[in-house]
Amino acid sequence: MRLSRSAVLFCTITFVLLTGCQGLKYSSFQNQLANSSCQIQTQSQNNHWQPDSVPILRPEMLSERSVLMAEVLGINGLINQFHRILLTQKQEPDDSNRIQLLESYMRIQHRIQIASLAVSGIASELDCEEERCDQIATYISGIESRRETRLTVSAITIGALGAIVSGVLLLNNPETISVEYIGIGVGVTEAVLGVFILKSGNEVEFHHPRNPLKAIWTGEDKDGIFPSFVWRYLNHPKISDHPEFTLRDQIVGRWISFSQFDLKSPKKQQEFEQKYFGEIGKYSSDELFYRADMHDQVESNVNLVKQDLTQLALELESLIYE
């Protein structure tokens, strides 16, 4: 039996509403997904920060934290030289000794300042990557939210149109079977829209060939992403408030505790590692927000180096004016 014009009109409107909900188009931000402008060069810097095996001869002149910072920075020899000149100046105060003392002090301060700039560099890279993840995640989340709203409105509109068209048809011809077709069409359409709403999440291919998170997870900075003294700081057993765990251990522990993956399953752990610590992965908006949080945690711990550098500089300065 032929359908009435009203039924045909209803089907046409339904088709328009459905086809209007198209998938996400990521062409406008493909470059941001594939490329990062956050990278800094640290390989040449790392030659400047060789570990110092010489112990500080008078460690009591500095706090325990500053002694550890000097060891990590590799300036124990410079501090010993500074202390020897300082003792000479106190025993035989003259202009020559004072000039030598200031020169020794300035050499140490210069190393501390360069180290502080290096810390700012890696912290900026981590912050930049965090913002990159946040921006893309927010963009995707906004599109998903708008799409879900459109689908919900479409479902409500289709239900209302179905009721109106059915009512009109029944008034004009109580025995028409078009009403049954419309009822079936409305039911199927609303079911399809419901499925679309449930599956409105989308994944994007996110590139991160330079991956600081991988170094933290594996405990090996093979790519030299972190300045070497920062890497020693994060892995030093005495720097953390919990000596049994380094700062890096604590970061990894938090990742595992709050992970969206069931890492007790070998398969899930492998998926987690491939996605977050490889060079490329497919992420939902929630996973990108989680990745941003991971960068933020590493950045917070890296910034602790600056606090200890400042404390070391202040303690050395106080020795001159004792």
C-alpha cells in the first residue's frame, strides 16, 4: 500500500536530521596532532653536567639538602675550592684573597644560574606538552558535547514529529496503516540516535615521538630529554621524602594508582605502554586529559630542582658574610 504524503514528509525530515550529524573532521588541527613545537635541545647541555665523584670536605657548612644538590649538580670540587679560599681569606684577609674568593663564588653561582635556566627549559617543554594535550582534548570534548546535544534534540524532534504526523493521519483517516509505519520508523530512528549518543566518543591519532613520559616510566632517558643533573635528581634515593622511593618511583606509582587501565592484566598494561609511551597513539578526550595530568606531575617534580638550587645559592652566599 502506498504511503501518504505526510508519511513521506516525515521520512524525509528524519533522513535530514540523521545525515546532519556527521562525524568529526579533524583537518583543521591535524598539524597540532602530528607535530609539536615544544621540543628543546638538551644533548649538548648534558656534556656540561658531568657527575662529581669528589666529596665535599666540609659538608657541615651546608644543609643536607644543599649537599645533595651540589652532588647532583657536579660542583663539589668548586665548593671545596671556594671553602679553601674562604678559610685563607679569614686567616689572612687581603684584597688578593678577597678577589679570589669572589671569583670562586661567581663560578659556582654561574653554574647554578645555568642549571636554573636548564630546569626552566625542560619545565617549559613539559608545560607546553600539557597544554597541547589539554587544548586538543578540550576541542574534541566540545565537539562531542555539541554532537550529543544535536542527537538528543533530533531524537526529541523526531518523537514529537512522529506523534504529530500520526495524530493528523488518524484524524484524516482512522483506518490508515501509515500510522503503523510511522510508529516503527520513529522507534527505529530513536533507537539509532540512542546508539549514536552512547558511541559519541571519538579518538584522534596523537603523535609524540619525543616522549618525556617514556623516560619516567622506563627509568632510562635514552633520548637525553632531561638535563643530566635533573635526571640524577629525579632518581637520587636521598632526595625524596621517602628514601625507599625516588621521585621518579613516586611519579610512576601515582600513574599506576590513577590509571584508567587495569594494569594487572598483561594485555592492558601492554596497551597502556604502547599508547602513552610509544611515538603515537589513538586517544579519546579523557585519555588526553589524563596524559596532560601526567605531564603536569613530572613538571611539578622537575620544578623542585629550582627550589634546591635557590637554597644552595643562598647558603653559599651566607658563608661569605659570616
